[in-house]
Amino acid sequence: MATIDLEKISDLPIKLNKNSLEFGKRMKKVVPEARTHKRMLPVLKNPEEKAPEEFYYMYRDVAIESDRELIRKNNLRFDITILPPFLVGDEYNKTFGHYHPKVPGTFLGGATWWPEIYEVLHGRAHYLLQNGSEFLVFDARPGDKCVMLPGFGHITVNPSGKEALVMANWVFPGFASDYGPIEKLGGGQWFETTKGFVANKKYGEAPNVQLISPRDFEEFGFSNSRPMYADAIANPAKFEWLSKPQNYLELFKKYRET
Ligand SMILES: [Fe+2]
């Protein structure tokens, strides 16, 4: 497979070469962390099936070197994740899935949890969001942005079967994700398979799968027609909803209703 140039879509001098990133000028190489089959076993629909040793690659804190200070000062981190295309039995390759903790000092009607924003750079993504009473699925293609809403656990699926998924995220770097609930329940509430969504029986009754589309939301500083790396560097204050979500509760509601 030829090298795929991701500069136009991401606004970073990066290329995809098989299942890894090549970093161009103005960047230092980031060494990825691999999520292993062994670690994924508790959340797989078909743990007994054959699978590759590595499921996906996480490049944390990716940046143009001269942007690092601005990114740090604005309480942000930019990551890139690569999910190769394969099946484990009938289940598509996916991330482990996790929840974000509650923002300290928020409670009752004002309680909120750290959000996150995802962007597809190559391939196709299904972003699965669950909070017990709702199960949302974003169907996203290159350029699309999807907000991981406060309080929703989230899992990324590569539903292509053929093409690697390359995706980016902006996130507040000051919290640790919680993998426990999804690990205890053996995966998300629904598994995505070649035959469609299959309910995970370890949960109680599952809410219906609700398909939602990636939408522009200028109030949060992004659009599906522009790379979000560039938008945040040009106007980091517009991305403060990632580090101080408690000040943006009305906008999260509006985003959901758009
Ligand atoms: Fe997350």
C-alpha cells in the first residue's frame, strides 16, 4: 500500500504508512503505544477467536514543536489513533472504550464530565456513545468532527473491513480515563458486527441504537470543512469547553439538539 498524505485533512505534515505515522518537518517523532489483544480480551464479543497481537496505536501529544507552549497553556492535548481494519470473528476492530471522570466541584443539575472531540483523518469511524439510557452512534468520514458528550462512555469502531481508520482528538490532559465499567461488563452495550449491532447480554435491557450525524458547531470552534488542529491553534479560547465544560452546559445541550 502506498503512503497516504494526511497534511491537507489534518493541517500537520504527517503521512500514513501501513499502520504507522510518519512525521515531517517541524515535528518530532512520537512513539505510539499499542493496545494489545491480551488487554482487549475482556471487552471482545468473541475472545476465543484468532486476532492480531496489536489492535490499535495511540500517538499522544502530537504537535508542531513551535505550537507546544500554546497547546499546554490552553490545557489541551492533541492525539492521533490508528485502528487497522480487521475482524475478530464477526466483530469489527474497536477501541477498549472508557468513561471520563466528573469535573471536580460540579454536582446535582450542574454535574458534568470531561468531554472530548474526535476527527476522522482517513477511513471511516463509528463512534459509539453510551450512558445507560441512550446509545448513540456517529457515522463519520474524513473531516467529520464528533463531540464525545459529557457523561457518555465511548468506543471507536473501524467498520470498513478494508481501510485503516486514522483519527485525531483534542482533549483536556488533566484527567485519567476510567476503563473499569466497560471492562466489568465485557464491552459496550452493543457490539458492532458484520451482521449489524448485537446486544451485549451482560447489560440489562439495551436502549435502541440511535444514529446521529457529525455536525458543524461554530460555538465550539470547529467545522467539518476545516482541520480542527488549525482551528484550535488559531483560536484556542474557542476550545475552552474541553477544559472547563462546566461553563458550557447550555452549549452541550444545544449541540445535542442541533
Ligand atoms: Fe475519551
